[in-house]
Amino acid sequence: MNSILSALAEPNRLHIVELLRDGPLTVGEIADRLGLHQPQASKHLRVLSEAGLVEMQPVANRRIYRLRPQPLMELDAWLSSFRRIWEERFDRLDEYLLELQKSEQKHDDKP
Amino acid sequence: MNSILSALAEPNRLHIVELLRDGPLTVGEIADRLGLHQPQASKHLRVLSEAGLVEMQPVANRRIYRLRPQPLMELDAWLSSFRRIWEERFDRLDEYLLELQKSEQKHDDKP
DNA sequence: CTCGAATATACATTGACAGGAATATTCCAA
DNA sequence: TTGGAATATTCCTGTCAATGTATATTCGAG
């Protein structure tokens, strides 16, 4: 989960993932479209690969990279655990304020 | 989108967000549960706040932090644009290989 | 088997960021 | 009004990661 997020947190890598959403690409094409030097593209792809976000298939000289769905599905699953927050609109703030107040009173009690 | 991801990429901050999923908390409680010193907790909360992931409400001495749904909804929307990839299971790899091959041939043509 | 294209790796440099410690600020209670 | 609790801010330092440059590797064409 963490390696996925930090992989996506880098703007160029996020952009790569968005590029690959429309289909596989070679390293050179990715570097071209992002205006990156080839070594940086390779390095970013390595990080994405280690996070499981992409996989590579060699074809002669080229390396074709494509998306792997699993990490994005994981992210989706994680997100879904928050979904009730904006669906049920359940803040628990007032509840929490009451608890705070209670603990104040408890603190004031002289046993 | 980027500030959201880089905010969540830090393990302690991700943990804070998960804590707040169950309801609002004060800075001190967050620091306690994560085993952080108070200043680091405040700093992480500042980053989360700037990313719009949390909001704060002062109550006397304390600051109560709670989740804001919007950024997570944005992330969800972004993810959903990838959903067809693992639903339709459409790789486009063979398609892409054909294109590669065609461009090879085009390169070979003697006009 | 040699050349050039495509890609990966190594190395050095620089900048961002997380953690620690100290300090400032705000608020309530006595 | 003084003291202490809760929180934010500042400064310093070390570490990590992104970039640029150079080099190694692999492959097909001729």
C-alpha cells in the first residue's frame, strides 16, 4: 500500500500510469511524451515496477511496459473503507465533543 | 491530486488518516496512538490539512482534527478511470505489437 | 562481426523532507 | 495573574530521492 502511494506521488510516474491507461508503451515513447531523458524514464519505470504497478515484456530491442491492475485494485479496496464517511455523512464530531466534556468532568471529580 | 498522494505516501500520515476514519481526534491522542512526539504530529497534520484531507476545529486548548471526504472522493474518481482496465481485461498488448511491427515494415519500405 | 538503436545501470550532485530539541502561543484554573 | 497543559512553529541535521551525465548491455541490420 505504501510503495504504491509513494510510487504514484511522483508527478512523472503518475503521468506514466495515466499514459499506460490507454495501452502499453515502450520506454522511448514514454520518455518522448513526458519530455524526459531516457534514463529517468527507465528509473521511474523501475520504481513503478517494484510497486507492481507495471510489468514489462521484452520485444527484441524494446521493452514494452503495461499497467498491472492489482495495485490499483488494492488502492480501491482501501478507499472503499472510507466510502461510508462520505456516504453516511457521519461525522461523530458532536459525539466526540461529548466524550471530551465527560472526561473533563471525570478529571474534576474529587474521589 | 498530487498533494493528496504525496500526503498519503508518508506512513505516519496514512496512519493518521486511518485513525480518523473512526472519528475525530485531538493532536495529543494522535501523537499517543502513533508513538510520535507532539511536534511531528502537528507537522504531519499540517501537511494533511494543506492537502485538504483533514480539517480542524479548536475547542479551548485542544484542536480536534477530522477527515474531509473531498480529496478521497477525488482519488476515487481518478481510480475509476482505470476501472475498465481490470473489468474489461483489455490489454491492447497484441494490438500494440502489431503496430510496432507495422512501423518496422514502414521503415523498411524503399519509396 | 561491426554499427547503431533501445534500454538499463552507476555515479555524483542537489534539493526536499522527516525527525529532534527548543521555544512561542493560547487557554483554563486556581 | 501566575502556572501548566495543549498545540504550533522554528532551527538544525541527516537521509533519501530525483536529475544529469556517462557508460554498459543487448539486439537486429547489413
